[in-house]
Amino acid sequence: MRPGREREDEQHQPRPAATAVGRLPYPAGVRAVSATRIMDEEEIRRAVTRIAHEILERNHGAEHVALVGIAKRGDDLARRLAAEIERIEGVAPPVGVLDITFYRDDIGMRAEAPEVHETRIGFDLNDRVVVLVDDVLYTGRTIRAAMDALVDLGRPRAIQLAVLVDRGHRELPIRADSVGKNVPTRKDEIVRVCLREQDGEDAVYVEEPGGSA
Amino acid sequence: MNKHLLSINDLTAEDIVRILDVAESFREVGTRVIKKVPALRGRTVVNLFYENSTRTRISFELAAKRLSADVINFTTSGTSVAKGESLKDTARTLQAMGADAIVIRHSSSGAPHQLTRWVSGRVLNAGDGTHEHPTQALLDLYTIRDKLGRLEGLRAAIVGDVLHSRVARSLTFGLVKMGAEVTLVGPPTLIPPEAPQWGAQVSYDLDAVLPKLDVCYLLRVQRERQRQRFFPSVREYARRYGLTRERVAALPEGCLIMHPGPMNRGVEIDSDVADLPRSVIEEQVTNGIAVRMALLYLMLGGAGEGGGA
């Protein structure tokens, strides 16, 4: 599960292990005062279906489309979108996973080097329409890094962006082409996306940060 | 991780696993068309080599460049060192120029340790005297884990001039730390008396050791030391400790053949043995870049002072 994005640079911190359905785990030292569920399993499923339709509509089919998820949760969402597109269109777009660690703009500003994940893109990006997939869009810095990483790997025909939650507070001129849900938040709130693959349940929570435990 | 990398013993087993895991990601970078990421943009890495070295220096240089760091190669010939500058003064000069990391190779054991007292940047030992060569050991561990899937419980022999070999020391410490069994093999004159304290076994009979190995690691015969008569002749060494076709036949299926290079073909390893598919000598070189990228990234990717210690 995700220890929130109260700051964009928190996103690659090691996460506590997934816990049982319905129970919220917290990162060490943080205790949420209250958590509001803003999306449940059904809503996430519908959002994925709608985004899949939007991708197909925007690109007139799936022929040149490839999905690239940003590690870690964007990866799972990209696979779900691909499965949905295959169900609708009968064609499965290729799916890759992108780690943006080496492209971050805050390397050297943290005490320790950020955790590194895997990049695995087993297809040629050239001339593809690459849809970047992430769970939460916040400052936009992750997407900036992801675009830099992508263009080092090839020259896509176009790059589009699909996210499950847009929580606002952009620090860069970036917007998503498809959004599962727009959620107005305060900067000190934490948006927590839980996905079955890693967390045992499908849900999105907005949490009020509490004091240190 | 420690601030500096002077010895394999600066690292815990968890540190080693982390370095090897990060190296895995960097190996992927090495397969791209653009083999470069901006992770260490603006950092300066100095290669300070007091001893000749081609592969280690080039490997570090490539590693730093693929991370977008600026690299300065400082070799001793034709520089201020040739004019008689001391290590301390050279270190202070590099410090004044703002080096974030210094990769040092020196013929004196302990020189990298001395260097840490004079500079504020990170120090990476690229081989000091007969002491250690930790990055070589790490790339060897990476290669073994990559090929055999694990390190724990493996049986490895390190064969040859263990006495003068910093590679043998570092690799033995590393393998023992990771739970492998190490046997040091060579003529008695070339096995240091303190070897049993490293957690390794000792054997003077290569043929007795071969049949149960997972890794057969050959050390370079340092011909320049032959003047001191550690063994009667190079030919006799080759006969007793060289890895020949016949000896390869005694190795179990799947046993890796490794060598840190440069090789003396026909002495410690027969020429056709070096080119067998189970010999992973070239992969060691390729993996060396990824492992050094991982080290530079982990050591320089944080905030520095106070962080990651």
C-alpha cells in the first residue's frame, strides 16, 4: 500500500506489507486521525472501464497504443487497462513498466538514495502512442521524470496520461488525458490507493494526517 | 551503507544484497540504445590511479558516465605525482576542486583509508596493495548470483596466488559473509598463514577439490613476482594448478569458471578453457559496470554528509 503522497518525493519509500482487507496500515510514525473512502471496488472498476474506452476513442482503436505503468501501482493499473481494452476491442496492447528513480529531480536532496524498481519495456516505443499510467497525479514531477525516461528509450508518436486520481496541486504544466476521479484535497492530506494485486483490496482513501505515533 | 567503500567488511550482508539488486536495474540500462540516465548529473567522480589498470579504470569511468556524472581521470604519469607530489597534497587539491567521490587504486595497502582523512567526498577502493579490491568482489558475487540464482550454500574454490591477491581476500570475505563455502587452493608458499581465520578452508591439491565445486575462480599468476621464487617455475605451476581441459572434465556440470583478468592463457587457465560457455569471464566485465553504477548511485545519490551512514 501507498504511504500517501503528502509530498511527491515520498512515493518511493518502502511500503509496509499489505494487510487484511478493510484494515488500514500506516507508515511508521504516522497515524491517521480519519480516513474517508472516496472510491470502492466497483467505482475503481467503472473508472478503469471508462478510461479504457477513452483511450480507444482518442486513438481510434488500439492499433498503435501501448500502456506504460509507473512503478509501482501504475504498473497494476496499466495491466488492468490492457485487459479491459482487450475485452472491448479484442486486441491487447503491449504493457510495460517504467521506474523513474534515475530521472527524479530531488536526487541528492534526501538523506538516502531513493529505492530503485525495475524498468521493463519489451516492445519498441518508436511510433507508438504511449499512454503513461499512474495511480495519483499530484505535483506532476513524477510525470515529468517519466517523460524524460520514455524519450531516452525511444521516440513515441505521442505520450498521453491516464491516472486513477487527480488530487490537484500541480507544480508543473502537466494535465491528464483521462482521470478516474478528480479529488480536491489539501496538501497535508494523504491520498492512499490500494489495489488488490498488492494490498488485498481495491479502494482509494483520503486521510487526515495525525500526529506522530 | 558506510560513507566509504574500503573493504568488503564495510558492508553487511543486507548491504550486499541491496547493491546487487540495484545493479540488476542498472544492467537493464546497459541494454538500452541510450545507455545513460541522469541520476548523478552535476556530481564529480575522480579516478585516482597510482597503479596501471585498464579494465577497472574504464569500468568506473563508464559507470560514472552512464550516470551522467563528470569524470576526471588522474593517472600518475605526466602529472603532479610524477613531479613528486604526495598523496596528501593530491588529495587536498582534489578536495579543493570539489570531487564528490574519489576512486583510488594504489600500490600501498591502506592508501584509500589514509585518503578518507583528507577529503570530504566518498572514497571507493579500486584495489590497494595486497589488501582489498571490494568492487571486484561485488561484481563477482553479482555474476555468481545471476548465474546460479543464489550465494548461500555454494561451494567455491579460489585458486592461485592468494598471498598477493587483493581480489582473493575481498572475494573470500564476501562469499563467507553471504554463506558460501570457500576453499583457497594453491602452492603452500602462496597461501597466507592467516587464511583459516578468514573463514575459508585451505587445500594444496586442486584435483581433490574440483569434483564438488559450484564456482572455480582462478587468480592471475603474477609473473612479476616470480623473481622471488614462490614456485619453482611457471610451467610447474601450470601443471599443478592450471585449469586444463582434463581438470574441467572433473568439474560438476554447471560449475562456473571465473577469472578477474587479465588472463595468462596457458598458465592458470588453458586458452580453450577460457572460451568455454561455462566460463563467465566476459560477463564479469559487463556486470562490473552495472555493479559500479549501483555503488556510485547508492553512495552519491543521497544527501551526503550525515545521510546514509
